[in-house]
Amino acid sequence: MTYQTLLFDVKDGVAVVTINRPDKLNALNDQVMAELADAAERIATDPAIKGAILTGAGPKSFVAGADISDLAKQGPFDGKARAMRGQGVLRRFETCGKPVIAAVNGFALGGGCELAMACHIRIASENAKFGQPEVKLGIAPGYGGTQRLPRLVGKGVAMQLILTAEMIDAAEAYRIGLVNRVVTAAELPGATTAMLNTILANGPLAVAHCIEAVNAGYDLPLADALTFEATAFGLLAATDDKREGTRAFLEKRPARFTGA
Ligand code: COA
């Protein structure tokens, strides 16, 4: 697929996906969503890609939400279909088996906040602003906001953000646990790449299983979640990466993982 609304660059195993509609603050119209679906699939299936960074073009916005001109036209059935399609796209990033970090470089509102929350880690620039402003438009979050926000920041704070529709700045987002780190705008690309590279230096199969265990286990009863974890722990014992990682420790040298 040739992208018209995304930039997709792969360097040193890292795919940088930039949503590129800066004149509309990178709002998610149907074309962006279709291209993001393709990008998520590429990240999941291309063995040359080891991890990904999602960001927005321009200095002002990560993603200022779903495109309100699309939403204005939708009826109940295409509205539900749009929400389910969008949820599927975000879920594909979440379950792509490789670490995905959101570099939040400005507004992350509505679908933008939801897209960032579907990433495994969020790093924000100081000028970032977060919010779920849907109720101001007479609608509700549709790309997972009512579900991932309480899981990340707790039910009470999530209720407040969703019901007031108020925006919060990066410092407050950090305080409530919505973002992992806040850096200056100039530092954002380097800080995001550095964190991803730290993750990519670890055993890739182990990283993939940790993502899966955290995500799947979060929604399971503790006993089932612990069994899930034990299965991943056992499975990883069959990998070359486990043999290499433990041997490298005992031989006091850096590990060279192959992802096998
Ligand atoms: N959908 C469609 N277009 C959007 C958009 C969205 N979610 N967010 C911003 N844009 C467009 C604006 O319409 C404007 O387009 P125009 O220049 O053709 O008029 C352009 O992006 C710039 O936005 P503007 O509102 O002029 O910038 P601002 O700095 O004054 O305000 C925001 C920035 C983010 C506060 C404001 O754009 C906003 O509230 N956007 C909607 C956020 C939202 O409700 N998102 C959830 C949707 S479910």
C-alpha cells in the first residue's frame, strides 16, 4: 500500500510511523485509519521490523482525535462499524508482538489519546496535551478510551477526564501515570529511540511474551493470569535466547539474541 497520510520509515529495525496531516492536526480520517491498519500489519509481520514508534507530523499535534467531519456525517450503524474498525486497528498495534512506543509531540485528544494508550509505552514532549473531549461533541470515546484509560490511570481519574472532557498537560499526564516520561520537544525523538533500543537489546521473544502476559493477564482473574505467566516462563525456557541470555550472564559478556 502506498501511504498518502502516513510516513513510514524503517531504520536499524525500528519503524517510525508519522501521521502526516499537520494542517488538520493529524486527525484520524478513514484514510489514515486504513493506512494505519496496513502499517500495524507490516510491523507485526515484517521480520526486519523489531519495534515501532508512532508520532505526529509538525510541532503542534500528535493526533487531535478522530476527524470530526467524518463523525458529523455518521449514523448509528456506520458509527458502530467505524468504532469497531478503529478499535481493531489500535488492537493490532497492541498485539503486534513487538514493542510500540508513542512519541506524543502535542495534542493527543480523543482518538489520539486512544491511539497513544494502545501503544505499550508513551513518552510525551512538554507541550503535549491529553484529553477525551468526546462528550463535548455529544458522543463518547469509540476507540477504546472508556476501557484503556481506567486500566492505565484508575477508574476515578478516568471518569473525571472522560466526563469533564478537560485537557491535561504533560506534567499532569505523568503524575497520573498516563505517560511514562516527559521530555522537551527537542529531546522527544532521541528519548523515544533510546528507550526502544533499550528494549530491543533484550530477548525479543521474552519481550513479546511479557507484552502478551501483561496485556492478557490484566483482564484475567489472578489465578488464571499467573498460570498464563508460568506458561510463558516455561515456553521461553525452550528458546535459544534463554540459553544465550543465561550463558552470557554466567560468562560475564553481553548477550547476542537471535529471536529464536
Ligand atoms: N477533526 C477534524 N479537524 C480537526 C480536528 C479533528 N479532530 N482537530 C483539529 N482539526 C482541524 C481544524 O478544524 C482546523 O482546520 P481548518 O484550518 O481547516 O479550519 C485545523 O485542524 C487546526 O485546528 P484549530 O482548531 O484551528 O487549532 P487550534 O490550535 O485553535 O485548536 C484544538 C487546537 C486541538 C484545541 C482544536 O483543534 C480542537 O479542539 N480539535 C478537536 C479536538 C477533539 O474534539 N477531538 C476529539 C474528536 S472525537
